[in-house]
Amino acid sequence: MSSTGRPGILIVAPTADITFVAQDVAILSRHYQVDVLARHDHPSLRQLLPAVAERLRTGRYALVYLWFAEPYDSPWIVLLARLFRVKCAIAAGGYDVTALPALGYGALADRRGRWKVMAALQGASAVFPTSDVLADEVRRLGRNRNVRVIYLGVDCARFAPGPRRERLVVTVGTVGATTWRLKGLDVFARCSRLVPDARFVVVGPIESETVAADLRALGGDNLELVGRVSAAEMAGWLGRATVYAQLSARESFGLALAEAMAAGCVPVVTAAGFMPHLVGGTGLLVEYGDAEAAARAIRSAFDRETGPDARERVCRLYSVERRTEALLDGVGRLVGRIAS
């Protein structure tokens, strides 16, 4: 119990700056004393595990809440929580229960990583995957009976249609050596050449100038890489776009896609991961890697009027309010009570 009289929660995450981590901190802080331990500040096990143990030794925490079952640290953190008799929940987000070796992506692509992830999932008090697709994978891996889907939440007040739509297609993804094909940015770039009368914009950090140059070479003069933007700028781009394209090899949930739908974009997505479930009947599906099919779908999407339906679907099923309710209930069942 913390000094405030409220149960304490220790969140272990890559960093507190990630949108969904910051959102969970805000949600849980309404009822609990929340501290965040950032993996990025403790880049080795020799730094991270003592930092976790030091905090658990204080007796302030009723729950360790892990964002991602990272193979290099999660089984040891779950074990520490059990040694200190503290409950442990894992929010499974995608990379941790995925294997796409051809794209160099996924913790399960390595046999040792797979066993470590399985150990963490099996040892956790609960697992909260962010989609039904992930939940199926977690159940196959972890044999944990306490698996509950808690969808990511979209702030539908922030992500809303703007006053004017443009002939603009947006995608979101990091321009990096290990992500550009995973996110289908190469396909998106080729689409810009096939739909020259529309503006194509990639929003996301540019980690590799070499990859950025390759994308510009693949695309037409109508392709722009705008780099990292603020949350307000992101909402502005999505509020102006008519079409949002997520041409990834996999999206375990697809938060940027959901935000775009909330902003009223017509979605064009690959039939992979959770995206078909997220989009429902409000958008168009294509096969991963097929630029010509994606370009045809994008041209068709400009003539569709399903943007309001896309927004309604997200705000009804995947809002931050829905996540708040589900997360507080899931955590409350583990901790035993929710302080007022």
C-alpha cells in the first residue's frame, strides 16, 4: 500500500511517452498510485531487474503491470513479482507474440525468445491482449486461463473530422530499416505513382535517411515524408485526409488506423491481423504487397462515403472510455479493490 492509502501499481514499459502507455497511466492514476519504470532508462537486465526489485521491496505495490512480454526481461520480472507476492499483469501488444522472420520482426521468431515469452505469459496473474487476434495467440502460447481482451482506446474528441477534406491519402509508420516493409511503406510509395492526382503523405519518425531516399525513389512527386509530428499535428493530418491506408504485413490492433477512422477517413487496409475486424464494412481490404490492388482501392475510396460510418464504429467499439472501463475492471479484479 502506498503512502496515499491507495494501492500502488508499477508500470514497466519501453517509455512513458508512448501514446497507449501514457493513456493507461492517466486511467489508472484516477484510482491507484502509479509509477512508471522505463525500460529505455535501464537498457540491460543488470540495471532493470535491481530497479524492479528495489521498488517491490518497499511494499508499496499491489500490481506490476508490464507493457509487452519482452523476452529478454519479462520472465524475470514476472518471477520477481511472485517472489515479492505481488500480482503481475501483462498487456500483450503485438511484437511480443508475433513471428515474421522474413521481415525480421517478432519476439517469437527466435526459439529462445519464444520460450521466454511463453514462460512470462504462463506465470502472469493475468494477460490483457489488445485484440481478439492477439488473445488467440496468447492462449496458444501461454496456457493462461486469465486472458481478457482490452482494446486500445481512441480519443474521439481529439481525432475528429476537420472542416475540409482534401484529396489526400495518409499512412503512419516509422521510416526505418526494420519497419518500412513491415508497415507497407514501399507499397504506399508505389501507390503514389499509380494515383498521381492525389497527395500521399507518410507521417512518422525518419530513422534512416537511406530508407527515406529509397521511398522517395519508389514514389512520385506527390509523395511526402513529413517525419515525426505532435499529437495535434497528427490529428490535423487525419482530419484533412479523405483516405487512410494501412498496408502493413500485420497490425495486432492498429491504433493509427483507428485514430484515422475516428477522424472520418475511409480506410484501405491489408487483410492481415486485426485490421479487417477493426474496419468492419467501412473500408476496403487488399492483399499485402499488391500495390496495383491498393491503388485501385484508394481510387475507389475517394468515391465512397463511409467516413462517418468508420468514425461511428471506432467511437462505439474502441473509444478511450471503453478502455477505461475494461482496464479498471480488469485491474480491480486483480488488486481486490479500487480506491476512491
